[in-house]
Amino acid sequence: VSSESRFRVIKDGPWSGVNCLGVDPRLIWTSGHGIQPNSFAGKGNMSPQTIYALASAGGRAGIAVIRVSGPEAAAALTALAGESSAEAQDHPRRATRALLDDPGTSAPIDDGLVIWFPAPNSFTGEDVSEFHLHGGPAVITGVLEALAAMAGLRMATPGEFTRRAFENGKMDLTAAE
């Protein structure tokens, strides 16, 4: 199976020869334990790219949550929240009020909350920053555009946060499905 294929044939075990759509090709069969991440995707494995996405439901809402995960999560937090980011990083897993500004223009975006989750104690097992914002489309778009303009960040694909949590040993395959 090529590395670009979305199908993986399990080589041995009770599911030998079965094609598994969408399963990470780095997964292997370990007898008696089901499918587990191999040594390339063990605990503490930092993915090289930092991803971001709207983590709450789309559309109009009172509150929106944007999550950033990866090695540049702290830089994204600092760029948007300025001085408030230091307080958030000094007190992980605690909501900190922050005035969010576009780092490119210094234009204010929102007055919201930020939360810092250092690795490995986060949903993905990586450094994670969360922005809890007012849920209007202009605010959400402003933060997403500011993140898109930052070097080293890219929009997450559907299910990518969950995939990283699985790869970093934060959940098993049953929970990921």
C-alpha cells in the first residue's frame, strides 16, 4: 500500500487482509491489544505543524471556541492576547480575560477568555491554546484570519485534533471512532 493511500491492509491478526478506510498508516496490529499507535506516534510525540480550527459549532452563537494545537500554540496565544498570554501561561488550565488584537494590524478583535494547556496535559497531548470569544461571525472570522496570517499555522482538517489525541496516547481507537 502506498504511503499516499487512504487504505491500509492489516498484515496479521484476526483482521488480516482487511482494508481500513481512513486509519493512519502508522498503525499496527498488536496481538491481544487491538490497534494501537506504533513507536512513531507514541506519547509526547509533537506533530511538526501547528493547527487551528473552530472547536465549537458553526453559525451564530453566544460563545465560540477556537483551538490551536502544536508547537506554535504559545506563539499564537502571545500574538493575539499580548500581555494577558503571560498570565495564562503562568496559570495553565485557568481562564484568563484577554483583549485580543490582530497581530498584523493591531486592530482590536474581541474581549474574551484564553486558556493555556501545556503538553502533555491537553486534549491532543501537545501544547494547546484556546480562545473563548463572542460568537458573532465577524469576531470568529477576525481570529481565524489572524491565525491564518501567522507563519507555521494552518487550518486543521476534520478530525485532526482527535487524530493527534489518538497518536499521542490520549485516547484509544474506540474513543476516537
